[in-house]
Amino acid sequence: MKLIEILLALFCIFAAIYNFDLYDFNRCIVSILLLLTAVLTLSQNEKIKSFARNFAVALTIFLIMKILITG
């Protein structure tokens, strides 16, 4: 694993922790997506990567639809 991948994953984790807001649903989802990005970057298990990728896509579609409908 390259050093740049590890640094990118650490940056995503710190950004997710900084961005997390329990009272704002959109920011909560964005934090979860950032954590999933870190998991996808660090994981070497294909089953975990596949699950995280599918969950991230579903969560992204849900977030886009929610923003389009409610704002």
C-alpha cells in the first residue's frame, strides 16, 4: 500500500470526524460517505470493498434525491 493512499484515508477519517453533526442529517450522511471512502482505500478484502462500494452508491443516490426533494 502506498503512502499517499494511507494519507488520503487518514484525511478522509479526520474530515469525517470534523464534519459529523448529529443534528444535521445531510452532514451525517456525508461523514458516513467519507468513512466509506477511507474503508475502500485501506481495505484489501474484496468482499468488504464490494459491500462498501454498493452501500456508498445507494447512500449517495439517497442523499441526492433527498436534497433534490427537500433541499
